[in-house]
Amino acid sequence: MSAYHIAIVGAGPAGYFAAQALQDLESNGCQFAIDMFEKLPTPWGLVRSGVAPDHPKIKSVSKVFERIATQDGFRLLANVNVGVDISLDELQASYDAVVVAIGTPKGKSLGIPGEGLKNVISSAEFVYWYNGHPEYCDLDVDLSGSRAIVIGAGNVAMDVGRILSLDPKELDYTDIAEHSLKALHTSNIRSVDIVARRGAERVAFTSSELRDLQHIASVDVKIRMNDIERAIERAGESIEKHVQSNLDTMKMIAGKSESAYPKSLRFLFEHRPLNINGDGRVESVTFNTPKGLVEVPCDLVITAIGYAPTDFSGLSLEADHYDNEDGWIRDNLYVVGWAKRGPQGVIGSNKSDATKVMTQLVNSLASRKSNVDVLAQLLKRGVRVVLQHDWDTINATEIKNGNKLGRPRLKFTRVEEMLLICGGANGSLEK
């Protein structure tokens, strides 16, 4: 039986889980040849570029991705920029179905005056910077000041605040990008404020993230008991279980006496940002609070209020995702993951989502197209396609170089370095 040819655009969790769902559906009598396209030479998306370096257990899902990549019919075509090297229309004409799995890579804007000042950056940029994303390794992150403000109330805000606060020696044996590790070792940041626009009962932190803060050495974590008591009163008797868990953990932190640690991590609730102030660079943020306007001085602002999609090949944007009907966009075009439903849920949430969409895709497949050899087309255009064996070489080299230093890997952060490792910039050939 000839196989249906499916293209998946994006090699992050959503893309791999879509591939896995198709592989699982082969038992129903269908066979699939899957080409996974990725803009960077490195796959795995946010597992590589978004997970905090001090959370290695979350990255272990990459083992699942590796198994998916070894299945018959799967092919990685990385270092291919869909929309530039090849159009989405060309993919639709060449494959029986195309699945968009590019996530929502852009940090949301606060929409207040002063966001353009120097040293005001989004958490997306900052996280990509410390994780070694090639497009952000030259990001200008000035850590020479002593005070930082992180605006947001989710786990990403928590990651950012933690990375800024902890002793950088705790990162020495992680896979954090080398340029970021050096910058954090010379950082002068001593106080970090994590600022939530709503009350403590409305935050999106998880209690496990909050509990982890108690184990950060040499950092005084501060939460005001008054904030917790007001939150408990507002939550009432019908409080949800996860909210109760959060508030219990916050209450435990708030009840601890202050220490003489050299660094502090403070939580401010019910602080709505109105203006970022400064002459060329950030100097303070003005917040509206229940007690009136408050100006908090700072040298760095990182906004962590969520992610947004980018314009992509003419797809229509709807709020924080691409316009779709249960994963179907039009014709033979589908979407999965955050690109489908917006930036919500954890990495594992993409699995059930992908399964539902791929089942719909399979049920809608018509007669097979006369497929075009897309790899040959790309090579004729001079695109240096990074195939699975190329990525395996990059991956093995990073791990080898990292192990010499007692680290899980030492990431390459330049595309040119990656291509050199797997044979230079000439066209790639199957092995």
C-alpha cells in the first residue's frame, strides 16, 4: 500500500505529537510518510529553547521525540524556513495534508508607554536568550543594575525571576547557554520583584513552582501576609483545590522571617502597570494599586504576560492563535498545539490535542496526490537542509562537549557552527 505524504511545519512538541498520532493511526490500515520541517537546524522547539535549564526532568520528553524520529517513514527537514525557502502553497500542492505546528513564539505586549525603553524585554526573548536560541543569542540584556521587575503571574514569570535571583553556580552544570551563564555570573541584580496585576488567588503559578522557591540558596523570598489574607477572603468557601494549594504555599512563605541573604525575590499583587519610566533606558515602573499609584524603581523590566503567534504565510490570526475549526484551516491544511488553541497548557497537553486533529485529518483524506520530491526542490534552490543524521551529529557533539564539563550538553548557538559540525553549508544528501 502506498503511503499518504504528510508535511508537519514545526519540530516542537505539538509537531512531534502530531507525528506520533499519525504513526499510531497506521494500525487502522493507513500508512504515512511524514516530513517534518523546522526553521532552525535544531528540533524540539520549546523543550530545547523554552524550558528553564534548572528543570531537566521536563526536557526528558525529548526521548519520546527521538523514538518518533526513528520510525519508518519519518523524515526531518530542518534549517528550512517555510514561507521563505518554500511556500505553504507549495507544500499543500506537494503533500496530501499539511499540519502547522509552529507555536506562538512572540511575547505579548503590555500596550503601555515606555515599553520601547532600553532594558525592557519580553520573557520570550529572555528565555530564548538564556536557552541559546540562535536568533536571540546577541540580545542586549544589561544586568549591571541592581533591581529587576518581572511583570506576570505564570510559571514563565517564575522561571525568569528564579533565574535572575539564584546563585549562578547552581546553573554551572545545566545546559544553559554559555553566553548567558557568563552574563549571570557577573550580574549585579540583587532584588527581583515578580508583579501580578491581580490578587494572589488569581495567579497562574503552580504550587510546585512556588514550593521550589524555598530551596533556592541565598535568596530571601518575600510575600506579604496581608496579600494572602485578602486573597483567602475573596476566594471564599468555594475555593478551587489548586487555588487553595497555591495560597497555602504562599502563606507558608509569607510566615517565614526575613533573612540576611544577599538577594531578594519579592511578590507584589494587585499592581497594574500604567507606565514604564526612564530617559532612554528604564528607571522605574508606575503601578496602580488598591492604595493608589506606586512608582517602583528598577534597572531591568521583563514582561511575562503570555505568548502570541506571528504572521505566517497568510494564515488568519484570531486573538492568540490561527483561525481554525477544531484544527482544520482550509483544504488540506490543519493546525495543532498553541498555534491552534493559543498558549495554554503544558507540554503534555499537546498530545491529546494532536491526536484529535490527526484523527480528523485521516478521516478527511481523499485520493493520494502525485507527490513532488520536496527535498530535491530545496537542494536545487541551494537550501542547506539539515536531515536527521545531521541533527544526530549536532546533538551528539553538544552532549560530548558538555559532558567534558560535567554538563548535560554545551549548546551551539550559531547556525553557522551547527552547519559546520554536520558537514558545512553545502546541500544535504540522504544517508
